[in-house]
Amino acid sequence: MRFTHIARSLAVALLLLLSGSAVAALEIEDRKLYRGTGDRVISVLSTADLAVFEPFILQFQIEQPDIGIDYQVASSTEVHKAIRDGAAFDLAISSAMDLQFQLANDGAAQAYSSPTTQRLPVWARWRDQVFAFTAEPAVTVISRERFAGLDRPKTRQELIALLRQNPEVFQNAIGTYDVRISGLGYLFATQEARNSDTFWRLSELMGGQGAALYCCSAQMIDDVGSGRLALAYNVLGSYATERIARDDRLEILELEDYATVMLRTALIPATANDEQSAALFLDRLLEEGMRDTPETWDLPPLGAANQPEARAYGPIRLGPALLVYLDKLNRGAFLRAWSDAMLQ
Amino acid sequence: MSAAASRPFWWRSIGQRLTILLAVIAAVLAILSWWMVTSFAREAAERTQDNVLVASATSIAEALRSEQGTILLELPYSAFAMLDAIGEDRVFYRVAADGETLTGYEDLVPINPPDRPGDVAVRTLSFRGDLVRMVTIQRTVLAGQQPVSVLVSVAQTRTGVEAIGTGLSRTAAVLSVAFFLLAVGLGAFATTSSLQPLNSFAQAVTRRGPSDLRPLRRRVPDELSPLLIALNRLMERLGQSIRRSEEFIAEAAHRVRTPLATVRAQAELALHTVEKDNEKQMLRRMIRAVDESSRSASQLLDHATVSFRADALAQDRVDLAELAAKVTEGLEPTAEMKDIALHLDAEGPADVRGDTILLESALRNVLDNSVKYSPAETEVMIKLSKDDATHWRITIRDHGRGFSADSLPELTARFKRGTNVEKVVGSGLGLTIAEEVLQAHGGRLELSNPQDGAGACVSLILPAA
């Protein structure tokens, strides 16, 4: 997830898009092996950064010292591709719930049921194959410095008005996902476009003001922190909260009209070698997610889906409707519309 | 009998037979209804899924359009969102124009697709390891000037349908078992209450005394009235036949008694005229034999009288003290012949309600027995006393051989005599007559061997008026 580039040019993005499907080898961004006392090692393919997950893994190894964990980080599209093509991983964790759903729908996941999975809310599991363990809203992060003297908008309507009235503040100072390369950005954008027509007006406005497009939340937050950006729209809330805790130049803009809530999900691939150990890891993962405040990570708990602004549409539904925006015709149409709005 | 023995035990009782047959019927109906509900539920769930699939495929087909010769499609969000309705099922789809896949799963090839536009084909097939239900719709889209046939297929696994079917089937099974148990309970109740008249009928017949041949008068169900009528006719015929034979016996006894009296008188006369001792002896034996015959004839007559009069018992006021005195007096001559003293201890009034002739006959027969079985030169006590507040007791105590203990209970049976009566002539009717009379009056006869010394003790107990 952590690419080094800041903002990609259109050419690079298009190149990636064209060549994306042709990439055969799995692009691992980070990898660490946590040895256990026994021979058992489960390989976990995940989109979550090592820094986020390490405390959990260490805690898990205290409880299950004989299980070793080979933790590998890749982008959500890489995770999807690897599992779809039958790479042998024991657990796949991804923030792209649509791709995870597609894997299960296409038969790449295996069913697992335990008292822990049964305790999950119905909306947090599908066919006992895909399990959600976080409910993460998309948030808007602003730079306190750049927002000095401006009212904090409460709704997207007010945000649109604010952007219109202060072009000098926001010209070339808005960041958002490049939905063509970010699976998560695409998910947020499609769900928001489905729920509210303000999305397109906002997109057009941001496009008109020369919004910078990013692959990942972390870079956007970095740039807001440095003051390069005044506002980053649809940033993964969990990353923002974690950063704001140690960087007071940042602030989360509380938009009360609605929030798009994504579920971070895990599944046991059909190709798993050690299902039993993977199941132990999965159960522990879900237990952590069902706590009111998880102890080992900064990711929000499943209970976050019940917050007032998240309740407007509820978390993104784990169901066949997720396939709609994965359809190549739909994806093409959506990206065309998005490009028309964003790249004027 | 052998046919009945080869049947199962429950076949012998109508109640059990009905209960078990009703239970079997209930079980058959319960299973049948469970099976029907299950298959209807499954069919309904399947039809619902088919309808949702058709709606989904239709909404996709309607989103098809063409622009400058190319066919365009934007999948409606609702087309897939609605597939969530049945359960968590895998979803596959394919849109193909002239056999070329436009979008979706390329390997989802419809079998027997519809030929004409607007037609719908619903099939079940195996896809990627699961049984799926697939709906295919054909639509013709004009691409430029060229009509292109587009097939829209939407398929879904059947997990949700099966879960609904299984759940409803389980519910139906529980309900069927409950209905079965209810039906068995109600069946048992219905059986018991239907058979109740038969049972009470049987009890009414059983409760009757051995000589009660009056017709049964009770309301019975239609099915039982032929039985009741037949039974009453049988009892009537039986009663007539008994009466006829009693009458015949009475007539015979009566006819025998008169010539016997003549024979006795002649023998007495002859006794006075003969001189030789052996001839006198012979005549005395003859007189005794005639006496016995005459006594037996009397008893037969008494018995017939009892049977006859007990049917319509008179309710006269009878003083037992008076009665006892009269009977004792009547037997005085017979007792004297054997030098037996009769001691009467009866103080009136001791009133009872009943038939004087019958009560006299009862007392006479008992007393006659005592005199007969007593050795010469002994005494017989007749004592009238209060048995309890509502009963009178006449006790007749002799000093004869008493009753043999082993035959005590059956002595009152007709023609039954004790096992220790050798050498004494008797008919065995005396105690039977007494007991029948007492029973007809609501009293009873008590036989015992007194603790203090030899002899027999007979008590006649009668309710006070």
C-alpha cells in the first residue's frame, strides 16, 4: 500500500492500468517472518501495514507460541489476483471488501464456522467465508494551518459552498484517491456515488480546482500534515486517527450527513495449507475486532458501524451487489464519468 | 378361539383396537401432511428464487442499449442487490451478444437458451462445483442497423432455498408430531367415551342378582339396542322356562304329597294291627321313608313358592316373635318323636316387612333341619334378638353334629348337603330356601359352629321394619 510516489501523472496511471492485468508475479511490499516454537507457519497475505499489525501478531504468538507467521503486505488488487490465481496463502486480509467478496463468490475461499464467527453480526460475514473485523469510515482530513479563519463545514453541501467561496485556499490543495489505481478509493467512490448525488458535484468541483490524486491514504495524510494540501477527501479514518494522535497540525472534519463505512475482511483461501492454524488466527482476529476498543491495533472496532453518521447508510453491504461495480463495463463507465469530472 | 389367540393382544379389546387404529391413521396423516408442507415450502422457495432471478435478469436486459453500433450496458445496482433477498448465495452472470461475452463469467454458457426475444429459460445446472439455478433472457438490440440477439443469464446457488426448505420442513415436522400426539389423545378419549355405554351396560348386567330376570330398562345407543332387546327376550324366555319348571315341580310335589299322606295313614293303621315285632319294625321304616318323601316334596314346593313369590315380594308387616312361636309350635310333634326339647326365647313385637308365607317357610326349614340333625333327647334353642339398631336376628342352636368346616360356604347351594350327613335322609334344599328368602328380604343367613361345645348355629338376619 505504501507506494513512494506522491502524485502520479496521468500517463503513469494509464500505463499501470493497462499493464496491471498482465503483471504475473506478486508484488510484495513488505514481509516479515515471526517464528514460532513449532514447525507450523501460516502465511498471511494482507493489505494492512506491518506497523499496524505487528502488536496483534506478537500478542497472538504469546497465546499460541508454536504457530509461526509469515506476514506479507501487498496492495488489495495484488491480494485479489494472488488468491484468485491460486497462490497458497493460509489467510487473506484486505481492505477491499468487494474484491474479497468476489473471491468468495467465485469459490476461492473456504467456509469456516466457530463460536467466534457465529458471534459476528450478520452483516459482518458472508457464507461463513468472508469475515469482517473492522468497520472503517472514510473521513476528510484538513490542515489546521490552511483552514485558519474558515468555518468547519458540517455537511457536504457546506463543504461544496466552502470550496466554491475560497478558491484561493483550495486551488491545487485538495487531495483524494485516484480511483483508477486504488481499489479502496474506487470502492469509496462508487458507494458514495450510489448513495448521494453530491459526490459528482464535489468531484467536479475538486477536479476544477486541480485536485491531486493519490494511491493511498498515508501519502495524503502526510501532505496534509506538511501543509501541501488543505484538505484530503475520503481518507481511511483509522490511519487518520492514528496520525492525528501524534500530529496536531491535522484535524478530522466531522461531516455529519453521512459516512461511507468499509469493512476490512479476512478469508481462508481454498488453497490454504494449514487451515487449523489459520482458523485460530482468524478467530483471534475477529475477537479483537468485536471488542469495544481493540487493544493491539488502532483500527476501529466493528462497533464503529453504529456511530450516528455511519448509520445513515450502514456499512457497505457484504453481498452480490458488490459485483456490480467490479463488472468491467460498469467499471469502464464509472471511470469515464469520474475522469470527466476530475480531469477537466 | 385359535383365531383369537393368533391375533395381537390389543386386537382382543375393541377399545385398544380403535385406539391403535386411530393412532395409525393419525400417523399416516401426520406424515402425509409433513411431506406435503415440506414439498410445498420447497417449491414456494424455489419459485420465489426463480422470480427474483427473472426480475434481476430482466432489469439487466432492460439496461441494454446501443450507441453508434456498439452495445452498451450499465448493470443496475438493484439487479444484484435483490439477489441478496433469499440468502447468502453465490451469484454468477453473463451477458453475451451473438455468442460473444460482453461481460460476466465467460464460462457460464446457457443450456437451451430461449429462441425468441422476451422468452425466459429457467434451468438448474452445475457451475463451479455448485448446483445453480440459472435464468436466461433473450433480448434483441439494434446495433446500428443490425439486430443483435443478446442473452442475459443470471445464476445463483441454492443454499438459501435449501435453508428455507429445511427450516420449514423442521417446523412442519414438529407440528406434525404435535398433531399426531393430539390426535392419539383425542382418539383415546373418543374411544373411551364411545365404549362407555357398552361398559355400563355390561356392568348393569353383571350387577344383577343370580335370579333377577327382569328385563333391562335403560337408554342405550342404537348399536346396542338389538343386543338389549335380544338379551331381554332371552331373559324373558329363561324366566318363563324357569317358572314352568318350578310350576311343574310344585305340581308334582303337590300331587305326590296327597297319596303319601294316604299311604302314611294306612301304614299307621297297619302298625296298630300287626303283632310281630319285625313287621312293626318294617312298618315304622316305611312310615319314616314316607315322612322323608313328604318332607322333600314340601321343600320342593316351598322352594318353588320362594322363586315364584320373591319376584313380586309382598310388603306385609310381620312380627318375628309371633312367627317364631307359630313355627316352633308346628314342629313340636316332630321334635317330640325324638324327645327333643324346643326352647323358644322370643319377645315381641319384632316387626319386619315382607311375605309371611316365605318367612315362615324359611324359619321352618331351618328349624326342621336342626331337629332332623339333632340326636334324640337334646334341646334346640330358638332365640330372637336385636342384631344391631336396624336388624333382627333369629338364632337357632342345636346340639347335633354341626357343620363340617370345609363345606360351610357352599351349603346354601341347591341340593348341596354337608359332607357329614351320612345316614340322615335329606334333600339339601332347606338352607337354600332360607337363604333365598332372606336375600329377597334384604337379609342374610349365617352358618357357624359355636365355640362352646357341639352343635350348629344358624342365624337369620332381617332388616327391622
